[in-house]
Amino acid sequence: MGYRPKRKIFKLDFTGTDHEGLEASVRGLTVGEELELNEMEWSAQNTVKALVQRLVSWNVEDDQGQPVPTTFEGVCTQDGAMVLAILNALRQANSGVPDPLPQSSPDGEPSPAVPIPMAPLSESPENSAVPA
């Protein structure tokens, strides 16, 4: 019996961005899909297709408060900057590289460990670096 890796679903968080409140769950990229995205000729249509293939769910609503479907047609009704933000967040999450610490992060404290005293070795013949 072989190993079947589970496909990762990322719940993307847009807190502190222009898209505050947006929630999107997107299937992780395989290595091949990541390479394909890197080499893909950029166009709005390719970008939308790339997102739709991976978009599991989102909380996007239209002007009447109705849910926008995660289909090609639904995604096409949305702002291009938001679609790119979702794809970029997916690529960052997929890479496993964490976001940088917020600027308000403390610098930290010195280590509470007691320093180890250092003393020179005696100059006995067995410790000498120069042969006798």
C-alpha cells in the first residue's frame, strides 16, 4: 500500500490588507502547478483560470448581498487586484515562508543563560600547538 499525500487547503487571511474581511480557501499548488504559474504568460484570463482551478470557497458577495460563485464567470465579476491578491497569498502560503514579524514586534531580551567562563589553556607540552 502506497502513501497518498493529502492536498493542503489554505485558509487565506487578508487581515491588515486592502482586502480586510476577505476569506478564501484555496487548494495548495503542486510543484508542477507552481512552475506552470511562474512560466505562464500573464493575462487576465490566465490569472482567473489559475484561481478558479484552485478556489475551494470564499465569502465574496455581490452588490445585492448574494454570494458570488467560485466559477470563472463569478470570479470575472470581481476586481482584478483582489484576484491577484488571492493568488499571491496562495503562492506565499504554499511556499511555507512565514510573513515577516509585525513592526511592533519586540526586539527580545538577552538570554538568561549564565555565560561560560573562558580561561586560556596552560602551556603544558601536551596542550602546546608547536611540537616540542
